[in-house]
Amino acid sequence: MSYIALTQVTKRFGAVTAVDRLDLAIEKGECVALLGPSGCGKTTTLRMVAGFEFPTHGAIILDGEPINELPPNRRDMAMVFQSYAIFPHLNVFENIAYGLKIKRLGAAEIKRKVAGVLDLTELGGLENRAPNQLSGGQQQRVALARALVMEPKVLLFDEPLSNLDAKLRVQMRSEIRRIQQELGITSVYVTHDQDEAMVLSDQIV
């Protein structure tokens, strides 16, 4: 049984069919890229896996459990967005620690976990900086660290590098692949960039 399985998953918005009877199997620890042009249904598929959209038909299974009806906060997943979505009024440490505080972890445990992902994402020494003092690449690392610190079962990426310049994109995709493999975390990565999909993933859809 695959770790994530989509069976005949269909999503309709009124008369428009955005995703049509998709079957997909993802193994534990694998990174799968959803590759295609704008409007082909890849982000809708990702949003259904995340729980931001619900399928019109079909089933989504995670680790043997059907998750079709579960809200996003009960799916044990984390998403890295195109827009970074980091809080401008919080420094790097506070941004990364945000989800852990909501889970009401103790201060010492939060500090330990944040220190671990700062190291992993090579953000050490920047924890007191405000987001507006960071480069685009550093902001994207903060968004990645904030997702990783929650230790989710699945990491979801929605075109996370498309706002970066070409040189930084190449650097960041190697970083993301390194971290994904180091942690062995199951990942789904949406992109329209063929090179990115080939560098990052074990399987391209």
C-alpha cells in the first residue's frame, strides 16, 4: 500500500473539470513533482491533498487512512507557498516558532526544535532579523524552516521558487532536495519548470 494514494480523484468547479479521475501512488520518503503548464490542475491536486479543497469524487489515502473529509489542521502536512507567507511583524525565530507555540510546546523544546531547523536550512545567526532585512532566498528558507519544524508526515510545495531570480532558483532547488533527502520526508512539489522537476523529484507526474 502506497503512503499517499489518490484513486480516481476528480474536482469540478461548476461546469469546469479541473482534475479528472487522477490515480497517483506516492511512496514514503519519495519526492513527487506535479509538472505542467498553468491551468492543468496541478495546484488543485495539491490543494486537495492539503485539505484546502475537497474532491468531487474519488479517495485520498494517507498512511492507510482516508483523509477526504479531514480539515487541513488534522492532516499532519505542511505547505510551502509561492509567496513565502511569512509574518512581517515577527523576526526569523518567531516566524519559525509560530506553529510550535500554537501547539503549546514548552519554551525549551521550541528553542531546541527551531535551532535544529535553523541549522538544516543554513539560517543560523539570522534568527533576530526582521523579514524585510532578508533576501528573497533567505525568506524562502524561513518559509521552509517553518514548515519543517512542525515535523509533518508530508511536505507540500506550491511553486515555491517562482519568485526568485534564475541563479537563486538553481541554488534553492538543490537545497530543498538535500533537505528532503536528509530528512526522508515524503513531498509533493508543484512546478511548471521541467529542470526543477528533474532535479528535485524521484517521480514526475
